[in-house]
Amino acid sequence: MDKDKIIEVLNKDLQDEHGAIIQYLTNAYAMGEGEMACEIEGMARDEMRHLDWLAETIVKLGGVPSLVRGTMRVGGESVADWMRNDVLLEEGAITQYRENIDAIDDPKITRLLRRILSDEEAHRGQFEHFVEKAQEERLSDLRGTRSDDTTETLNWGIEHEYTVILQYMLQKYLTPNIEAKKELEDQAINEMQHMGWLAEKAVGIGGSPILEHTEVDRSTRTADMLRADIRTEREVADTYDRAAAESTDPGVKRLLLRLRDHENYHAEVFGDLLADEEQSD
Ligand SMILES: [Fe+2]
Ligand SMILES: [Fe+2]
Ligand SMILES: [Fe+2]
């Protein structure tokens, strides 16, 4: 298989990891706080690691990681149905990785794919167990239909956080600046926490989180990336600040103020990186 074909195959795997992450997080958030939700979030984190390894491999081969979200199996009435969907998603991944391992002859890449495959096999077993457990424990969808300014703010936040997670990850893959790479990864992980807090809060107050993103900045020069990031962070800090001032729910207000403080911190960190980057130009 030639290099371009390998990049294409790995990007398809990466897209499906992205789909799996969002599918599992959607399930976990909708189940509220509990042991099973925590374990599902843990599996979503495994998929994030897979996505990261695949993306780094693609960049090493001279490709650009795809931001397209791959296959998702949503729907189903009960948590047990969702767990069945998750089993099916893992089965699809297992088949796909086995085919890729057979088709690719680069030993470093197949070693990585076998490593990922072993996780997917473990996940399949765990989800099979969760189908039964969800039935026994009669777990149900905790999402509500509340729709007002508060749920709108939380969903606006989720959309923003999802977008910057993708943006900072992509930038981390593309920048040659080691310091920027480290900070972008760090802040992306922090934005993942933000997305989780907002989604859990949305469910906690009777709403329903919407996991969609908007357009991601596609700058290719590090200084341009950082300028776009600083602009975004300042805007979002202002929006959280305003929404917090208007909020009458003390829990929501506290969350928004905490997010605002983090976003201001992100803007400052990116500002320092930009100053260094401009000096080295
Ligand atoms: Fe995976
Ligand atoms: Fe954030
Ligand atoms: Fe931020």
C-alpha cells in the first residue's frame, strides 16, 4: 500500500474514532452521574488516545488529520439499546482494524493498529456487559425537554468547546513549535473538561446537550493559529461573563464564571506564545 493510501485509510479510522467519542459521550452525559457513565467516559478517553495516535501517524506520513466525524449509531429508546449500539460500533471498528492490519505492511503502523484493536475488543466486552447491567438496573435517559435562555447558553457553550477542542488538536498536529504544541494539547484537554461540565449541567437542570461544532480555524502558520485562538478565547470569555451576570441559577452562574476564568487564562497563555513566535520570525 502506498503512502497516500495509508493516509487515507488512517484518516477513515480517525473519523470513526471521532464518531465513537461523540457517541459514547452522548450516552454518558444522558445517563447522569453514575458508575456506568464514568466507565463509558473512560472508554471515550481511550478513543481520544486512539484518535491522537492516528493523527500523529498521519502527520508523520505527510498527511493532514481529517476533522470529519465518522459513523455514529444513535437512537434507541433505553440505555440498554444504546449499549447495543455501542457494541455494534465496536464490532465495526474491530473488523475495520483487522482489515487495515492485513492490508498495511509498515510494521510500526500495524503494531499501533494492533494496540488499538486490543482496546476495541476490550470495549466490546464491556459494552456487552453493560447491555445486561442497564436492563437489570433499569437505567433510563435522564435528558429533559427544558428549553430556555439557560439551556440555550449551555448548548452555545458546548458548541464552542467542541469547536475549540478540534481546533487546538488540529493546530497541535500542524505546528512545528514544540512549546505551542504542548500548550495547545493542554488547553484542548481543558476544553474537553469544559464540554463535559456544560453537558452534565444541561442534563442536571432538565435540558438536553447538543454535541455539534461550528467551523474550525484552518490557519497553517503558528502565529495565525494563535491570533485566531486569542480572538476566540476573548470573545468566549466575554460571552460567559455576560451570561453569568444574567443567570439566576447559582450553579450555572458559578460554572460560567469558572469557565470565563479559564478562557481568560487560555488567552494569556496563547498571547505569550504569540509574542515568542513573533520574535522568532
Ligand atoms: Fe478506538
Ligand atoms: Fe472552554
Ligand atoms: Fe478556552
